[in-house]
Amino acid sequence: MSESLHHATVTLEQFYDAPPERVFSEFADPAARANWSAPSNDALVYDKAEFREGGRDVFRCGPANDLRFRGETTYHVVIPNTCVISTETLSEGGKRLGVALNTLSFQGDRHGTTLKITIQVISFAGPGMIESYKSGNQSALNGLARHLSGGS
């Protein structure tokens, strides 16, 4: 490994004018998730999707004409409408770029749902990978907001 490890904890939070069941269902459905979660001009394709405890997703992402990044997500805890805890590895051309522990917490009240995402990430590819995790997840949260409001 030629690069030293870089690590960070990223916390993002967003409110949605929708009940927890609706917000959670968007994560549970890989086709829906692929639709709203990729940043603009990028694409996300699931080659395997098993959204359940012990399940595993395998995906490719990147610019729409160059899906060069490969990811694997393993779901450790899935409590419907409440919490999802998963680990994710991201690689490019067989080279490991990052590993993350992801926690999604869905908190509902009579007005809607607050989704809090905590990402504990280790980058093997420099500090830019940390920023990519942060910006990519923020973009996904924004995409979900547009989708839930009928804008996507």
C-alpha cells in the first residue's frame, strides 16, 4: 500500500415530508434506490441486490458511460422503518479504494422523517475518497428528497 490510511466519520441528516415507511421503502427497493441515489451525470447499476440482514448488494457506479467503480454492501442490521447498518467496500480495477461502516437511522414524527446517516470510512486512496463518500451520500439524500417530492 503506497498511500497512508485516511479515516473520518461523516454524519449527514435530512428531513423528508414523508412517513418513515415511505422513506425506508426507497432504500429497500434497489431499482428505486438506483434511480434517485446516483449523482447527476453518474449511474448506479445493481448486479445483485439482497436488502435483508445477512444480504449483500453488488453494484457498479461512476460516469454513465464508464461504470469503473465496484462496490459490495453487506447488511448486518435491518430493522424496517427504523435502522439499517451495513458495511461497504469500494474498488476500482481490483484496487481497494475504501471501506465504510454505514448507519441509517429513520426518525419519524407527525411531520415526516429525519434520516441520519453516519459513515465511518477508511480511505486507501487519499483524503479525496473521504470527500467523495461525503458528497456522494449528500447527493443521494438530495436525490431522495427530489424523488419523494415528485421531482425525479
